[in-house]
Amino acid sequence: MQQKQRLSRSTAYFIPYMLWIVLFVIAPVLLLIYQSFFSINGQFTFANYQTYFSSSTYLMMTLNSVWYAFLITLATLLISYPTAYLLNETKHPQLWLLLIIMPTWINLLLKAYAFIGIFSQAGIANQFLSFIGIGPKQILFTNFSFIFVAAYIQIPFMVLPIYNSISELNTSYVNASRDLGATNWQTFSRVLFPLTLPGVRAGIQAVFIPSLSLFMLTRLIGGNKVITLGTAIEEHFLTTMNWGMGSTIGVVLIIAMVIIMWLTNGGKRRTRRGLK
Amino acid sequence: MKKLFSIILGLLVVCGLLAFGAQKLQTSSGSTGKKVLNLYTWGDYIDPSLLTKFQKETGYHVNVETFDSNEAMYTKIKQGGTSYDLTVPSDYMIEKMKKANLLLPLDKSKLTGMSNYDSRFMNLDFDRHNRYSVPYFWGTLGIIYNDKYVKPGSINHWNDLWQTKYRNKIMLIDSARDVMGFALASMNQSLNTTDPATLLAARNKLNKLSPNVKAVVADEIKMYMIQNEAAVAVDWSGEASEMLASNSHLHYVVPSEGSNLWFDNLVIPKTAKHFKAIYAFLNFMSEPKNAAQNAEYIGYATPNKAAKALLPKAIRTDKQFYPDDNTIKHLQIYQDLSPAKVGLYNDRYLEFKMHH
């Protein structure tokens, strides 16, 4: 009897969370899927999906989005892994970690505007280039500046999980590998990296998925020279008012994200088995 | 049983809270008191000192709420739950709201000062006989250039933008209708064409422009042009007037072969409640002195002929913002196109943006 009561109380505690999930996660996704089956005139149709998969514009845009998300993730990973490793070696890792997390406390839009100031014709970056004799260059509205700023914004989300997995790593593995005559590179590639792979995977998920649907940065920093699916969704909802097509792109993005989650998680099982 | 009860109780509490929250949200957008007027307008689109003056003269307090696009305003009014008394949509949006039965006709017997308005800006296609709207500001779409990088007078027509010397120097406003519009104007086509082949030709012409395009941006264009970031930009006259006020190297040109002519007019949405205040405000804004003060503050062109006469000569005779009749003759107002046609414009525009 008592146990039953405790059970019912714990389900009662669960209600707010369930309501939250149902109201703000499941219901919106269902609405999105529902909307995607309506044409611009409000008729039920599969035409939105047909248009999406038969139009070279949308397919190109999808490729573009995936390609840029990949580049951003790669850049973030290349910077974050060494950072997380060095962080673990420092005396006060928590302090350094705080400094890395700090930029996430600042609004994304403010950071974007700060970069506009830095990269503009008369900005600090160009002043420096002129100072060392290279002369001002067009930095804003280039692919480089877009990937740079996007990577800057995503770095904390990559550093954190990698740092966690490195700090949890038992150092005796590394020592053993050195004792047994492995070079530094072998220690890294055969021992350290495989053992910290779960952190890397979590970092990739945390960075790649939001990067797929970036839209504000594409305009502010990329000057709409980089077009991603996020841009198209914004346009369909705000200008064309073609909510059906906008929802369709949203659904495709969700499916793409599920596939990525599935791929990265599937890999985990395989390597675990491989390690055994 | 107890479990079921607690679940139901929890659900009821949450539903109650949500209903209360919704109620709260609805009443907060637009106050419902007696001596008020709820004005729903673009950001920074009225001289605040006029609002104080209006309150002093009539006793009505004006609550101002702002929107940043016609579409956002449309959605909010259509959804209801607001009590806006007056709003300021652009021409095509007035047509659209009219079709959707979201506007109340004006009671002409209560309006004074309608004769102050320039007859060229009355009785237009989007609102015949001004049944629903009173002109507020008007303007054009044109080219802004910086005389540090461009010889003054060397840009007069849309086709000048395609010259190779402007490689990577032009900024465009991120708006499908306007970018497609100036491409159509450069080909001497109607800005309201719905012919797929013509729109395709316009896109092909825009693709040829893309080496010259430095960026396609929105409001930030103003900041960039003021900071001398780009040599040339395509933007609306209202934005241009703000840029010119902050950077004396900038100039604005309306190509004489044709461009867009836009209006922002005051209308009464269906959500209106305070009719006495509404007509007091409309009459107040029609008074030449007030309209002139507002035009000087905002920097847009006033459709009020009597008010224009009160403006300083430098503003009144400025061809950049009050173009001559010959140019005005070639300007076109956007019509409200069917969703499918708007989609056509948007698809071609998206394709142009993808092309680089």
C-alpha cells in the first residue's frame, strides 16, 4: 500500500515534465508535420515534398547546409580537442573552463554585431592587416568569416564534452602505452583518441545539428552569400507566407538530425564491441 | 484512484494557469481603458513630441506598439485578441487586409483636413476613393552611392549597376519583391508582372549581377553604408534619408525609367474600439503643422501638400526624396499578388541568392 502511494506520488512529480514535453515538444512537431501537407492555398497535398525532392534549388541548398555544417564542425573539433587536452594539463582547469564558457552568456546577436565591427573595412582585423603591410582585405561576407564566427560560437559546446571524457580518462592507460614503447602519436591515435571518442561524438552532435539550421549568421556575417535551409525556412514563414513549404523543410531537417544522431550513436556500439 | 485524481488535478491547474496567462497576454497588447488610443506602427515612425502634444490638446493617451514587417502586423491583427485602433500598413498590404475583411471603412463625415493631401497620392488602385486609408508617408526604391568611391552623377539608371567596375561593391536589400522589382524595371517590364518567362528572364539578369553583389542584407545596410563599407546599395528612400543624415558622402537616386512607389497609410483595423480617439488622431495628423513636424523628424516624404509647403526649402526641393513629375510618372505601386504568384517571385529570388 505504502509503496503504491509512493509510486503515485512519483508519477505526480512527473506530470509537469510530461506536460512540458507534450505541449512544447511533441505537439509542435506534430503540428509541423501536419502543416507540411498543406499547399499555399490550404489544400491537402503531398506536393511540398515533391517540390522539395525534385527541385535542384532545394537539393543544392540541402547539400550546402550539410557541407557548411560539416566545415564548421571540423573547424570546431580541430580547435577544441587540443584545447580540452591542454585544459586537463593545467593547474586550474575549472577556471579556464569558466573562461571558455563565459562567451555563451552573451547574446548571439551581440556577438555577431561585434564581429561585424571587427571584420569591417575599417575594423580591427583590417587595421592589423594594414599595419603589417598586407593592406585591407574583404573579410566580411566571405565563406571564411562565416565559418570562423560560427566555429567561435560553437566551440564551448565542443570543448565541454571532450574535456569531460579526457578528465575521466585513467592516466595509467597513457603511462602504460608509453612504458610499452608507443610513440606520442601512437599513444594518441591508439589509446587516447579512441577512449575519448564518446566525448567527441557528443560534441559533434551538439555542434553539427544546430549548424545545419543557422540562419541569422548567414545574413549578418555571410551576407546571404551562404544559403542554408534555415534561410529558406525564414523566408517561407515571413515573406512568402508559404507555411506548408517552410514546414516541409523543417520536417526534412528534423529527419536529417535524427539520421545524424542515429549514425553517431550507432558508431558507438560498434567501437565498443571492437574494443572488447 | 488517488493517482488518477492527482493527475486530473494537476492537469486542471496547468490548464487554469495557461488560460490565465493567455488572458494576461491578450490584455497587455493594447490597453482597454477609456481615454486611450492604441497605435500599432513601425518602429520609430512618429515624432514622440507629437504624441505629447496630441494628449495635451485632446486628452487621449496614445499607446504605441511596434512591428517590423507588414506580414507580422497582418498575422497579429488576423489572429485577434488585440485592441489596436490604428495601424500603418503599406499599399499592397492594405489591399490584402481589405480582401481579408480586416479593415473598417472611414467615416468621411468625421474627417477634416483631407483636402490638405496631394491629389496625386489619393484615390490610388490599392484603395479607391480612400475608403479605408489616409496617407501617412510615401517613398521610393532607389540607389544609394558613396561619392568617395563613385563619381557623383555616374549612376542614374538600374542598368548602371551591371557595369564591371562595381565588382563586389553593391549591397542589396533582402526583399524578393524589391530585388526582382528593380531587375524588372531595368528591363522595362511591369513590377507586378506574373508572367513566369519574364520572371525567369529577370532572374537570369540578376544572376549576371551577382559578381557585383557584395552582400544581400536587411536593416544592417544602413549601418554599413554609413560606415563606408560598400560603394553602392539598393534600398528604400526612407532608409536612405537616415543614411544621408549620418554620412554626407552618400547620395540617393531614383532611376527615372521606373521603380517602386510605396505608401504607408493609416487604417482602422477590425480590432478598433476607441473611435472618437481615432478620428481625433487622424484629424490631428492631417493638420499641416503637425504633418510637417513629423516629416522633418522622420525624414520621409509627406503626402500632405499643405505640410510640404511648410517644410524648409532644402527639404522641399530635394529631388532625391521629392522626385519630379516625370520620374513619379514612371513609378509603380506593388499590387497584392496571389500567394502562388508571390511564391513565384520568391522562388526566382531564392535561386538568384543561391547563384554565386
